[in-house]
Amino acid sequence: QVAVHPLFNELSFDANSEKIEKLSREYPRFAPYFEEVNQSYKDQKLDYLKTIKINPQALNLFEKLAQDFDISFLTNLSLEEFEKTNLLTHFNFKPKAVFSTKEVLNGKPDADIYLKIARIFNVKPQKLITIDATINGVQAGYLANTKAIYVSINYPISQWAMDYSIAFLNGFDELENTLYNWLKDQSV
């Protein structure tokens, strides 16, 4: 079992606010518009959060994996926004942790979030298996030196997906088989 840093639930760094502050200093003439655009984005996102649905096939797989392995989630929402979705109430397991890309200044495709997760869990990034359905996600995993897996759900497998991931799969069935085959080997 890996312990989560005790500050995780008490401290959240909103990188978006930091970026707005920096842009406001560098471009004072446009500063009034940054907050207006940001507020509009937040309003739209809150409406979007009400319509999020969970993929039952993915949920079943992660519930199965959680019986054998520590599962953490990474979201592009802030932790507060993620909690408002009530998505966790649909899980029959408790994730080890939920991380937000807002906790680091540079989100995906930069490696910052995966490097932070490795530090919090006190493991080498090479021990992390990162699963993502976006090129930005697998590129971030690749740059952090994790075992990045691309699962084609919304986008086809591209050359980029092949370049940045150690496995590129066509769906959750392939993901389950691949993970269990890898994890049988203690060197993973």
C-alpha cells in the first residue's frame, strides 16, 4: 500500500489562477478580459459537469483492477470541481487518490503532474502505469518516463500515440489483458 501525502486533501494549487495572474501582470491592458473569459469558462464547465456519464465498461474494468492494485485518478478539473461531479459515488471501490492537473503549473503534455504523483507516492516514475485516451496524456507519461498506455476511445491510434506509449490499444478489453499480463511479471 502506498500512502498519500497528508497535505493532498488539504491543499490544492489552482494553476489556472496562477496563469491568469501572470498574464495580467505581463499584459495589463488585457487583464480585465482574462477574468471575464475565465468566468465564462467556469460557468460552461459547471453545466458540463451535470451531464458527465461514466463508461460502464471502463468502470467495470477499474473496479476489477482495484481489487488487485492501487488505482488513482487524474482529472483536468480542479479537485473541488471533481468532487461536485459526484462521480466517485458510482464506484464500488475507493481510489487511492484523485489528482488534478490544476495542482501543477504546467499541465499535460508536460510531465509535471506525473512527476508529482511519483514524488507523493515515493516511487520512481518508471513504476507508474499511466493510462490515457489522449495524445497529450501519453506524451506527458512518456516525458515523465512512466509506462504510458494509449487506449483508443474517441481518437484513432495515430503515429504519435505509437511513438509516446509502450502500448496502444483499441479498447478496454485489450487494456485488461495487457495490464494483467504485464503485472504478472514482477519487474513491472
